[in-house]
Amino acid sequence: METNCHEHGACDRYSKLFSEYNVHLNDEKVSAEVAHLIEKNRDKYDTPEVLNTLLGTVELTTLQVTDSQESVLKFVEKVNKFADAHPELPHLATVCVYPNFAKIVSESLEADKVEIACVSGGFPSSQTFLEIKTTETALAIHDGATEIDMVLSVGTFLSGDYETCADEIAELKAVCGERALKVILETGALQSAELIKKASLLSIYAGADFIKTSTGKISIAATPEAAYVMCQTIKEYHAKTGTWIGFKAAGGISTVKDAVDYYTIVCELLGEEYIKAGLFRIGTSRLANLLVQAITGTDEKPF
């Protein structure tokens, strides 16, 4: 791998990038900072207004091995019916599906302003050829995807081949064009705050429009600590460049309390205007119903 770095000049390039930020983070210190931030600030965000806002951040997701044309159509019809039944509530941010379902979603989704996201590029492992990743992404966009969620090549990243990781992100961003590209870091596999920060920086500088915690397909998914590090990175990048990068928490976020915790982290670090701009998302298959129930005070399960 050392030879590879010398061949591409990647070591020097990314060493320089990482040296411009504080990447030497202590995991215990990060955990303590997160716990303090949530304990100090959470109560002020546990409000009906925030619950409404959270509903508008939801990327309603179905990524099951049992998904079919029929099941995805029923999934979309629920989104349509909810929008018709509750015009007073925020619309969902996104419907997120596998690429082969982009067409049926684009043909059947009637709810206004709801984006169509597809996981692409060999999701969830990212273990396939770059040519397959770019083709899959292009096909999803052709069929109606308005956003793409790709997975960082985690094994390649952990081996230190940052150049290959960055090139893949840049290639998929080129295919996406103006459509948003979200890069999933799979933070549970990265394990340390330092590696999460480095992966965040690499993804942002390679062209990510959003950075996302997890696929939800490994045992350790989104954590408040990972969200904290990623949002701190976004804040520092904005301070240097004036550009905002979006943040998506996904994987294992299944309670209203979890959602408020993540909202607290994002709002305290990045601000309310960041959230209002649509830059904060939550990927989930379960949380939406709980938010609707908490907002309406009913046992309604629209999704």
C-alpha cells in the first residue's frame, strides 16, 4: 500500500488535507462531549414544533431482500395517502429504495416535493467494480432517482488507499451531476472518532453533497458520537470554505427520543437554519409512524 501511495501521490495529498483539521480525536473525550451536549440541551428541543420538523427530515426507507415491485408500489401508495390525509403536516423528505425500483417510484409517487433516493454502487458493501457502480447509478437516475446514496469503500479506506476512495466518489458525483450524492461512511466499521473524521473529510473533498452514518446493515449503525464528529467536520469545513454539506443519520434510529437526540446534536453544532435548509435527514423504516403518533396523539400507523 505504501507503493500505491507513492505512485499516486495520495499520501502527501491526504496527509496535507488531514493536517488542516484536527483529526487526532480521543474517543472517550468525544463520548463525554456528546453526553454533556445532549444532557444540557435536549429538553429545549423536545417540543411539538421539533417533532413536526423531524417528520420533514425523514427518508422513508425500504431496503429488504423481500422488496418487490408490488411491495414497493404499496409502500409509495402509503406515502401518497398520508400526504392527502395530512396536508397540515410536513411532507417526508425522501423515499429511499433499491435502484431497480426507481422507475416504479417515479411513476407512482404523487406526494409533492418528496425526493426519490436510491442506494447505489454495490450497496451495502460497495464491493464491486467501479464500472458497475457508475452504471448502476446512471440507470437509477435514468429511471427517476433524484438522489443517490453510495457507500464508501471501507476496506480500501482502512488500507490507506485514499486515492481510490476519493476517485470513486468523484466518479459517482460526476454521474449524479446536480443531483445530491450522499456518501455512507459505515461508521460502525470505522470504529474510531479519528477514522470517522478522516472519512468525512475525504468524502466531502471528493464531492459528497451529504455524508451519512450507516447502511443499517451491520450491527453497529448510527451513534450520537459518530453524528457529533461528522457534524463538527461539516462545521469546520463550512468555516474554511463557506459551503454547507448535508448530514444524514441512518441505521437503528427507531424511537422519537433517538430522533430528538440527533436533532439536538445537529441544531447545537450547525444551527436551526441548517435544518430549515433541508440539510439534515434521518433514514428510517420505523420512526415515521412513531413521529406521526407523537404529533397527532393517535395510534395511527400510516406507513
